[in-house]
Amino acid sequence: MAAIKTYEQIILDVLQAEKIERSADQVQDLVLADKESRHYQLLRTGWETKEYFINKIIFHFHISDNGKIWLLANNTDIQITDELIKRGVPISDIVLGFHPEKYRAVLGFAVA
């Protein structure tokens, strides 16, 4: 359970670091954390223009019961897994959940 709490804090720190602070416009980046089910997201939402509303998941992580970090969404060109690794998460504890299982091992990350 200690690893899960550590990973939770690492994920929240990474999401906060990726959050874009805006002053004048109406678009906001929000870090959402469901600590009970261990899901964490960076969400971008708001009126980009008077005619265009956005509501988009930027990143979505889940920590499974076995302590693996599942990256379920990365809608950027940022290698967010590099940030996890820099903060001490071993590559063997990171699952690229948006790739089919047969490709995960080839990519060098955990399969499940």
C-alpha cells in the first residue's frame, strides 16, 4: 500500500506540473483525483471562443490493485512516462493501457 500512496503522489505532482495556468481566458486545466478508485486525470474544459466549448481529457492514469500505473490516455505529444521514470517509477510498473496487450512488451513497458 505504501507504493500505491507514493505512486499517487507522483502522478498528482506530474499532473500539476503539466497543468497550464491561464489568467484571462475561460479555459481551465483541472486535475481530478478519485483516490478511492485510484483514477487521476488532467482535464481541459471551458469556452475557447464564444462559439467553441472544449472538454477534453489530456492525461488519464489508474493505479491497479497490484500497484502498477496504467496510462489510459495521453492526448499530447509529451512522453509523460519519462516524467514518471524521472521521479523514481520503474518502467516495470508502468503499463501503456491504450495499447493492445500484444504490443506492450515490445514497447519495453509492463504488460499488465
